[in-house]
Amino acid sequence: MEMSGPEEIIWIITGACNLNCPYCYAKQYADEEEISGDAVLELLEEASNEGVSEVNFTGGEPLLRKDIFRILRKTVDLGMDASLFTNLMKMNRDKAVELCKLDIYVLTSLDGPRTVYERAKGSGSWDRFIRGVELLREHGVPFHINIPISKINYSVVGEALRTADKLGARSVSMIPSMAYGSSVITGSFITKDELISALRIADNTAEELGIKVSVWCAPFLGILGLKNLRYGNCRNWSVMDISPGGRVLLCDVMDVEVADIREGIAKAWEKLKEHPLMRKAMELPEECRGCPISDICLGGCYARAYNCWRKLPSPDPLCPRIRKVNC
């Protein structure tokens, strides 16, 4: 089948959440009216026809949507892989059983051990999180743990990695918190020096544990020469981000609308690829020319670069090779 849409969709299926993490970029979508369940199902059918192979449902907290399992079931019935990013606070036995039946891959987040976790997620959240993990393990649901790196936990990412490994995560990743959403208000987004410190701790801890750790949104990672951290670049991915109300976004972190998904998957995908900012995001910034990993990094995270410099192409302000900046 010839593809006229993306390979993957990342869908912020709801902006509602039962937590209030200080670094949450998705807080900016909290009040956006959700697209109806029936409309989601119709769009999933179209997505399948246009060649989409995977849909990741995230939030907010997707388990707050009463129709989330109807949506997951439809995705799977259409032959697409489905994954769910959840904080596990609403996990129970029935949900775990259904996730297992549907073969849903679960992603969740972990800031660190109990004290650090509850500093971010709130009092009493740790026990609910651990119970959620236990239910996934009990019912054979594979899960991934992502560690958001913020001012709250950047110095203890080693403990976070050890905790994730002990809990039995199938894989582990980290992501630098960005100056979007809640982190702008709380000031919890990470600085360059804090990030580099956290990455070095993570590399040493990963070697100690004998694991590899993926780092999201940091394609400049190779310049640091770390051996146990993996990285990629979303510019090389065929992915489309959708807001709770069906707006197609330049990136799920950035609230920059380029299309409406109800225009049709193929049309929205074409608009995304041809959007002036996306085309600029694909250009190598002047400051990055001559860098030995420029063909891999391509300037770093364009969402963070745009947020800092207000134009594209611009270099990632967290890259170690870029002069110190205050964004």
C-alpha cells in the first residue's frame, strides 16, 4: 500500500490530568475541548487506510477518558500498533487485564525514588504508581519508563535509573524538561549545565546496570562521547502530533497549529511537511556547520531552539557547543 500519511501518530487524546507535575508541557492543552470518541474512531480508520502503523495515545492522563479502551480496541482491530502513556494512578486490575488482551505497550514516567517522585507528583502518588506497576507485571503488560529530567531530579537520575531497572521496565528513556507549559511558571525546566551533569551520571549508571538508555529530544548527545546513552532525531521520523481537539501540531511540545486532522490525514500530513516552520526546521543552522555530528544532530531539538531564539533554523540552546544563553 502506498503511504499518504505518517508512519506514526502521537495523539494527546486528552489534556485532562489527575496530577500537576511542575514541568508538564501538556498543561497548555488542559482546557482544550476533546474531539469526540466517534470522530476519533473515524479518523483511526482513515489513518489505517493512509498507512499509519502505530498510534501512541498520551495526555494529560488518557485513562481519564471514559472511551479510551474503545479507542484502543479500534486501533488494534484496524491492524495498527497501539501504545498508552499513563501515570498509572488510575490503573486497576480490569484495566491491566484489558491492556494485556489488546497487547498494548504502556509507557509511564518516573522522577526517582519515593521522596523525589512525590515532590513532583504529589503526596501519596508513589504507592499508587507502584501498585500500577505491580498490576502491569502481574498481567504481563510490557512497560517502558521515561525519566523527565528537571531541576527536581537532575542530580539523582542515577537513582531513578536504578529504580526503573529494579521495577522491571522493558526499556528506559530520559527527556529534558522544556520551557513550555507548567515549567515556564515553575521554572523547573533544565539548564545546559544541569543536563550535561545528569547525562554523565546516567551514562555511568547505565554502565553499572548493564543497560542502554534512550535520550529523547537531545540529538546532540553524540558530541559528549557517552557510551551507554542512545539518541535519535525526530526530523528523521515519519510522525504527526495531534492535540486533544484534533489540531495537528508542529511538535507536541509546541502549541503551533499547522492543520486540523478533520481535514483528512493525507491533507494534514502534507500541510505539516510543507509548513514554512517545518521546512526551516529541516535546515542546518549556521552555528552548526562544521560540527562533526551535524549530519546526525541537524541542529538539535527545534522546539527548544524556536522557544529560545523565536526563529528557525536556530541551534539547540542545550547543545554543549553553543555559547551560553539564557532562554
